[in-house]
Amino acid sequence: MKTKKEKLQMKYSGHVMRHWYWCVVMTLLLCVLTGMVLYVNTLAGCLVAGFTVVFYLAMIGLELYYRPKVLQELLDFTGRYRQIEREMLKGMAIPYGIIQQDGKLLWMNEAMALMTGKPEDCHKNISSLIPQLSADSFSVEEEEKDVEIEYGDRRYRVKIKKIFLNELLEEAQAANIVAGEGWIMALHFFDVTELSLYVQENYEERPVVGLLYMDNYDEAMESVEDVRSSMLEALVDRRITKYVTSMDGLIKKLEKDKYLLVVNQKGLDQMIQDRFSVLEDVKTVNIGNSISVTISIGVGVDSGGYCQDYEAARGAMEMALARGGDQAVVKDQNKMTFYGGKTQRQEKNTRVRARVKAQALRELISSRERVIVMGHKNTDIDSLGASVGVCRAALQAGKHAHICLGEINSGIRPWVNALQASGDYEDNYILTHDQAIELTNQNTVVVVVDTNRPSMAECSELLDRTKTIVVMDHHRQSEEKIENAALSYIEPSASSACEMIAEILQYYDDDVKLKVNEADCIYAGIIVDTNNFVAKTGMRTFEAAAFLRRHGADVTRVRKSFREDMDTYKAKAEAVRHAEAFMGRYAISVCPSHGLENATVVGAQAANELLNIIGVKASFVLTDYKNKIYISARAIDEVNVQIIMERLGGGGHMTIAGAQLEGVTVDEAKERLKQILTQMTEEGAI
């Protein structure tokens, strides 16, 4: 209890103190006025001086008398205001609470007590009342954050705000601040249940545009009797329509083998969840047709409007067809997701496309002064052979032709030496990166073979120095692709890039005559990528080989070029010997790279060897080479290794693929591969 003396010693502060200062100033001005009147008239001045003294004494008396009362009333008002404020906070409709740093509840209002079903004086840890608000929700660094939780049958957005005690104490000037920083946290609970439901409903009802094509309509219809072709078409059409309508969607037939479909986002999510089961369902339709019907689906999502979604769906469909068909591609803005793709693309007997591409290539080469060809990084014999074939086409047109190579590995060194020693080419037939960059300009045709990804090109800088770019590849196209190519020929049904180039040369010019070294090099590329005509070999592969044989390719010379030294053979045998069977159907091994000049090629050869083991559906060989982990993936026909490698940032072909990992060890890469195989198996993706 304060004494009267203590109360009198209390002082004004803030705006009240400034108000008292003005009273003092006015009193001083009155003294000045008194002096001025006294100077003019002594009697009048004495009267004013007496009045001033009385006024001054009255002011002091009133101040001494009313100061305690004013201060007391201010204190009473403050107390009543704080009580009103507390009652308003206590009765606030929004649940509100204050907790300590360790999560202990200090205070909560009636709404929060009603929400938690606890009394207002409950001081338990907040995590025991609301398990979703664990200690991890209260970051020391963040001063304010939002967390969404589900509590009971409601959904709340919790606004967590940190309140520093030292700032409050400094403002109140009620205590000395010790070293350190204390704080409490205020929790606001905003009920967003209805809002979340409306947002979810709006999301699920959002229209999605898609396209559906039959990949092999003509081939499938030709494989069945004429009287049954209409029945086959009707059955496939019924399966497709039934699937789309079951997802609450609409489908409209545009042409005999093309459909436009519209579903909502909820239906698309269901399709994604069952991984577009219609892809496999359609293939079961069989009324005597020897070729199963396969379909491709392209869907555009969240591109900004119906027209934009349709264009995105077209882009997704182009990607699906470029990857071989029999798959669904969902394009969400700049991201593409792939589903299916388990069927090997059937080789077409018609060569119309190859002939058209050959004529287009001849026109592009004829319109430019120079041709520079490059393959992918760490060039192999398929890439080199295709480059040699394109250079022969350029030389046939009387143009300067060059091959851009980086580091020449042991796999292609004998072929490069043979080409340079033949004397049939210019001295700068083989270019380094710097030489190629210097020669490339807008009057140059840059041809990229055996890859369609700019990041994998031998010298990607060349793509920025000319607008005339040609892409020829047999790998399935990935999300990353070379943009604005003047000519793009991607044929996943081809066994190798060399097969594609050999086919183009047949239609390029009737007078094309390959040198013996060139024919051997292109033939070797086909041999490697088909594993001696075992893997992914079709009728057109043998026709390309026959064309090369007619131009002097010799099987014996090519076979001798593939002979290995003892260290290479031992490394390959070591990789096969230490192979691990994972999940009973995948062979995983590590290829030693010490002492090997071209360890990645040895790893790929070991992966091919592992496919000869009974029960192995796919093989994966990891090679630690030049601070990178190279993964060579191989399969025969049951597993699509391309989509597996895409999960690791790589790509390739359905039966031949690979990936490169940086910043990880071999064991870490192997564990990551196993996790992806397990995950994709559980998802049904492989």
C-alpha cells in the first residue's frame, strides 16, 4: 500500500507531462507581460504583478491538490481498460492462446477452451492438447509462421507469432532487462474448414482437356480380316468411351483414330491413380488380330485457359508419340509426367518418313556452306558412325563436313585414326570443341545425332551459334529437348542412330558411294546397339546392314575392332561375378574402373551380359568414373528401363538406358536405385 508521500512523488509522463509544460510556458509569458506593463505604468504593473503572483500560487496549489487524484484516476482507467481488453480477448470468437518457449500453455480464451474441451486455467503442454502442434512447429529463427492442422472434424490455419518480452518490458519501463532474450508465442486458430472444402471442390471440378490417339490403327486393322475390322474398331472405341465416362468425362471422336476428351481434375486424378489403366485394357481386345491396338494420351493441365490447355495437350501428345506411343503424358505448365510406355514400338514397314526426312536434309545441307556433326558426350561407336554417315551426305553435296569430338576414348580411337589416316578428308575433318565453335556461324548446319537432349550434346554451345539445327536420334524423347530444330527425326523403333543414317543415305542421293572405312564404322554402330543383331532388331535393321555390306562393310574387320584387352575382359567378368539379384528379377552390379580407359563402355557390356542369366528382367551396372557414377541399364522386353533411369535424371531407350549421378558414392547410388525400383514396383509403373 503506497503512502500519501509516495503518491505525491509520482510523476507525469508522456502527453500529460507535455500538457504541464505548456502551463509553465504560459505562466512565464504572463511574467513577461507583467514586466512590460510595469515598464509602461507602475501602478498598473503592480496590479498585474499581484495578479500574476496569485495566479502562480493558485496553479501550484491546484497542481499539488489534483495531481494525486489525476494520477489515481489514470491508474483506475488503465486498470478498467485492461480489464475490458482482457474480457474482450477472452470472449473473442477466434480461439486464441499464449504459450511458453517449451510449449506450456499460459493462457487461452473461451473459444480455445471450447475447441479443446479443456478449462481455461489448463496449463498443459500444447502438444498434449493438439498433437499436430509439436515442438517442431515453433522454430527459433522464425518470428511468424502459419501452420495448417486438422483437429477433430475441423481444419484450422494456426498463426504463430513470437512476442519478445524484453521489448515489452523496455516499453513499459517496469523492470531492468538482464542479458538474454525471452519470448512467448501467441496462437490464433482460424477455422478454414469450409474454405478448404470450397477450394478442393473448385480444384476437382476444374476442366481438363486431353487428346487420345490410336498409335497403330492401320497396322492393327490390316492384321484382322476385313469383315472383323469394324468390330475391332467398335470394341476399342467402346473400351475407351467406357473408361472416360466412368471418370465423369466426355469424349468425342475427331477422326477414325483420334479423340478429344474433357474430364474434370477429379477424374484426371483417378486416371493418374490407376496409372491410365485403359492403356493396358485396350491391348486385351483381340478378335483374331495379330497386332494389339495401342493408344497414347496427352493431357494439358493448368496452362491458363481452354485454348492453352488444348495446346499443352497437343504438346503432350507429340511427346508421347516421340517416345514410342503406348503411354500417357500429363503436361502441367512446364512439367511433364509419363505413365505406361511398357510396349516396344512396332517397326513400320513403310519408309515414307525416312524418304521425306532424307529429302529435307539434302535441302538444308544444300542451302548452307558447312556441316558440323556431333553426337553425345563420351562418344561411342554408334554416335561416331552416324556422324560419319551425315558427313558423307554433306560431302556428296559438295559441302565442307566436320565431326566435333571431345575426348577420344579407346572405344572410338581406332576408328578415328583410320578415318584420319585414309586421306579422303580435309585436315580439319575432326574438330575439337574450340575449333567447332570458331567455325560455326549462321551459314552452318549443325547436326546432332544419337541424342535429342541439349545437355547431353558433345558441344552444346554450337546450338546457340546457328539457327539451322538438325536432330536425328533413336532414343525416346524426354522432357528436355533441343528447341527450334529446323529438322527433327526421332524414331524410337530404330535399333540405332547408324541404322537411321544408313536408311537416309539410301534416299539421299542415287549416287551416294560410301568409303570402306565409313561403311565399316556405320555397320559397327549397328552391331553395338543391337548386341550383334540380338536386341531390338527388325527387318529394316537387316536391310540397313545389307546396304552397308553392298558398300564394302566387312564383318570380320568389324569383329576384330571389338576385341578387348585382358584388363577390360577381367573387369567385365568381375562385374558379372559380383552381380546381386534384387527383388528376384533385377541384376545390380558394380564395374571396377581402375586401369580402364573407357570404363563406361565396359559397364554397358557387363549389363548386356547379365541379361543372359535366367530370371533377370533388367540389369543395372554402376561405374565410378571421373568423379561420376555412371549407370548402364539394359532389358530385353519385360521392363522399360528408360522410365527407371528418368527417375534418376537420365533417359534413353526402352531396353537401353543410362544415367549419371554426381556427388554420391557407389553405395549411395546403388541404394537410391533400389529405392526407385521398389517405389516404382509398388506404384505399378514397372
